[in-house]
Amino acid sequence: MAAQRKMLTVLSIDGGGIRGLIPGTILASLETKLQELDGADAILADYFDVIAGASTGGLIATMLAAPIDQGRPLIAAKDINDFYLKHGPKIFSNEGRLKFEDSVEKSIIPLGPKYDGDYLRKLTKDLLKDMSLKDTLTNLVIPTFDVKYMHAVVFTTKNAKSDVSNNAGLADVCNSTSAAPIYFPAYYFETKDAKGNTVTYDLIDGGVAAANPTLIAMNSISMETFKQKSETMDGSRMLVLSLGTGAAKFEEKYNASMVSQWGVFDWLFHNLNSSPLLECLGSGTSDMVDFTIAAQFQSVQSIENYLRIQENGLTGDTISSDNASCENMNNLIDIGNKLLKKRVSRINWETGMYEEVEGESTNEEALAIFAKKLSDQRKLRPSS
């Protein structure tokens, strides 16, 4: 039984800009279920050994793990959507969007990113102040990509505690993982190593490294998590919740005849509300991560320990990463609520498409089961 031995618990949140409202809705539901089990003070950071996020998911993950006082997080899960509703229109300003769309309509490649990023950078600095990775309530895992050295950089609480040069400010981490190409400028900051030497970072969106950071999160915690290091850490010893921000798999937006005529401009800007190239890269890598993890859990007959909740039927404006109109944001919240009522879906290994599983529970019911497992796990821990 899961409640009879220590398991590694992981929460992972995809990138997707304003579509963070979808996992925000799911997380609020999960936190409510945990509070029903363990009391009104229950917070997500108490239940997960690792909270990971890329891009907008990294922003959510950081807010859930950043401490304010007495072990409380910067934001409760129920307040995530309010955060997006309040700040989304300013992060994705209408002025920046209109200038960008005007350039594209005139077939002029925009000079510079779609948004200057000033509001988001000031907001994170104001909220997170001088907090750093080593301060988090649980292990945080945030992927980014260094354009100077052309490799992924993954910021983790564990590394921050063991190497001072990795102990970046939480605001710097958020701004780095959110610096999506085309949308926001790259982000630069510095740290110091143990000898006082300067370590530089030239970073862009974590989604370039891992739009779905679940696999990185699972691999980020070593065998030190378990008291008996000789034990095998596989799907039978892990509880993993992976949340997507939605995809447009069924809209059939593009076809070979259409894209065969495209050049660089169309691949980047064909759709004013999104970038086809980034869509393909993000969706493809996210699916491969899900496919790999599902296979790992299935191989040890522990698929019930892995729950992926993703809406694959986005259409119209809801596909956009930066449409922060009141109407679209409310539509995204509605999509999240409806997703809870849908049956659990899994990838069909033959077709590559996501399908609702016959006889499965709804996502909301699956979350309730997952919450009970998390609650049982928490009771096993000395800190409880």
C-alpha cells in the first residue's frame, strides 16, 4: 500500500503563458480536497517533495513554494487565478500586442520582442524581494535555457543549498524561465561562487528546455530522498501529478499543403496570437515526456501513481499564450472547470492522440484519490 512506505511526491506544471489559468483551476481543486482531509491550513508545499514548473508554470511553482512567514507560501492555490486575472492584462499589455500585430499585418518583422517585460520583472521583484532558491518551502525545480552557452540550466533548491553559485534569487529565476522568445526579452543576472567569482546567466524561457518539466522534476531528487539508498526509485515509489496548460490537438489548424509554402516569417508569425514553430516544439516535447513517463509507470504496474491532466481541445483565442482579455481569461477558467468533469485521458501509444479512458473516473475524482494518497504520505513524515 502507498501509505505503508515513503514515496517521492512530484508536482509539475507546464508552460503556456496566460493559459496558466487552466492548471491554476486544477490546483485550487486539489488544495481544497487536501484541506477537507487535513484542515484549513493545508498547503501544497507540505505534500510535494518537488514542485516543478516551466515558464508560466515556473511562476506558479515559485509562488507556491516561496515563504512569507510562519511557513506559509506567497500565494495559496485558490488565489492563483486571481493573480492572473489581476496582473495578466498588464503583463501582456494591449499596447504591446497591437504594435506587434500591426507590424505582422504589414509583413514587417517586428524589431524586438512583443512585450518589454518591465511589468513582470517589477512585479516579481516586489513580490519575492530578496528570497532565494535555498529559502523555499519545498524543493523547487525550474528549467531555463542559457543562450550564451547553448545548454539547459535547471535551477533547484537542492543545488542552491550545496553550491552558492546556484542560489539565484527567486525573482531572477521567475524572470528567466518566463522569458519566452518572441514574447519577452532574454534575462541576464549574476551570482557569486564560493570564491567570490562572478557567475553569469544569459537565459530564456524554460519551455525551450522542457515545456513539460515532469521528467526533469522526477530526476532532480537523488536517492537521498529515501532512507534506504539501496532501494530502486521507480514508478512504484513515486506519486506524480503533471498539469498541462492546454493544446489544440483537434482543431487541425495546419496541414502539409499549407505549411509547405511557409518561410521563416510564417513559421514564426503566421498566427497573430501564436507562433506555429513554438507551438509544434512545445506540443511535441510535452507529448514525448508524457509518453516516456507513462511507459515507465506502466512497466512496473504503477500507472495509478501517475496522473496527467491536460486539455487537448483548445480552439480560437484560448490557444493563445498572451490573450489576456477578460473574456478569454474567463473562458480559460471555464475550460479548467470543465476539464475536472472530464474522464481521465491517456495517450494512445499507437496513434499518439489523447483519449478519454473508458471506465475511468473523472479528473476531479482522480484528484480526490490523489489527495488521499498525498495525505497518507504526509502522515509518514517525521516533520508532520
